[in-house]
Amino acid sequence: MINILLVDDDLRAIEAIAININWRSLGVEKCFCAASARQAKDLIRKESISIVIADIEMPEESGLELVEWINENTRNIVCIFL
């Protein structure tokens, strides 16, 4: 089971990616979306996330800081930057 998490403060950007990619054909069961690093962390704590695709520049906490937190607090999550 692969679950993906899209993180970007630009909701239109993550909605476009979430809607326009056929995730099932890529073996992704669920595609979650978060508008901030805080929301992303909450989802990572609750769900089994395999891949995070994040924007680097976001208000409050950057994508780089989010990935640092992911590396310190989880294991086996692949991180990709937009």
C-alpha cells in the first residue's frame, strides 16, 4: 500500500496535482493533501504515508524544515520537493 502526501500552501497547486494524476495507475492507494507543514505532520502521525511531495517555500515552516522533522521522527518516507 502506497499513500502519498502533497504539501503546499498554494491549494490550487496541490489540487491540480491530486486531481490530474492517475494515482491508482502508479500504485498509490490514497493521495492526501496538506496546506502547511503543521497539517502535514498531523497527517503523517495519523496515516501510513510512503511519499511526501512538498513545496520548499511555505509560511511558518518551510518544506526543508518539514523534511528534517520527517527524517528525525519517522522512517521510510521518501521526500520530493516541488
